[in-house]
Amino acid sequence: MRSSSSRTLSAQTACITSSTACSYPGRSRHGWRGRSDPGGPGRRIGFSPGYGETGSIMKSIFATLRESGSFTTFLDLIRAAGMEERLRTEGPYTLFVPDDDAFQAVPRSELDSILDDIDRLTDILNYHIVPGVHSAIDLLGIRALRSLQGEDLTVDIAPEGVLVNNVPVIETDAWCTNGICHAIYMLLLPPGVRAAAV
């Protein structure tokens, strides 16, 4: 008979690797179908309907987010910071990306304030980017990740799935030519800008 702890771990693993919102059903899916083995750049993978045709060729992080249609605010910030090329051609990176719903909790005045301070904006965006490729399965064995901004992101496993800085990961494993994306429930803020931001 399996122990309670092993049943819990199995449930967490199933939740994390299914690319679903798990215990966050109020959030829409972003049309990603996660895979644990992308097979490298150019490998044909299956995205669910709503992203594109099944069997689409992988695209860059930037193109993947743009074509999803659910990350327009984050991409606007990327453009404003002059970081578009980084997400098109550099990497490989793991991106923890807040969807458009995540920005509903950020007052418009605060977004404008962030946009007016490019250094602060760049810090916030780089805090969402981690060098290397870390899939949902990889995250099960990781407790911290060093972001491009320089500060660590904490990784925890909860009954409902994986948390990054206590923020739920709501969808996982959008494989890209230059990395991988995981959708998150809200914007992440580096410790140094937390008080000044949201």
C-alpha cells in the first residue's frame, strides 16, 4: 500500500506535468501542451487547439508568447525595455511569464511608473528569466534558481503544483527554440524593488 506522502507526490507530479491550471480553474489555458522531452530545436511538438495547428514547429520564446495572445502586457513591457531580441535569439532561457490576467492586480498608474523607469523595468523583467532550460519535471527537484537579474527565485512544491516565490505556476512546458516558458499567476518582483512596485 502506498504511503500518504507518495500519493501526494504522485498527485503533484501529475498536476505539474499535465500543463493544466490544476487548482486554479478560474484562469484560462494558454494553448500549451507540455512535453518532458522536446528533442531539441526543430522537433515537431503538439500544442493544444487555440495555439496553432497540431504539430507546429517550435518558435522563439517571443513568437510563442505573441502567438498565444495571452501575454500582450508582458510583451509590451519587453518591447519597452528593448529586450525583444533577447527573447527571440538569445538563450536558452526558462521564462516564468505572467499572463494578461496577472496584470489586472497591478494598478495602471503603477505600470506607468514602471515604464517610466527603464532600469527598474529591466530588473523586473530579468527577474522572470533564468539561464538554462528547466521543465516542469526538472522543477520537482529544484529549490532555487538564479535569475538574470541576479536574485534567486525560490521553488516549492505544494499539493496543487509548483510555486515560484509562492506564486502558482498555472501552466507549464511551452517548449521554444531558445528555451521554455511557464505561465504564472502574478508578476514577480525582485526584493530590491518590491516596496516601490505593487
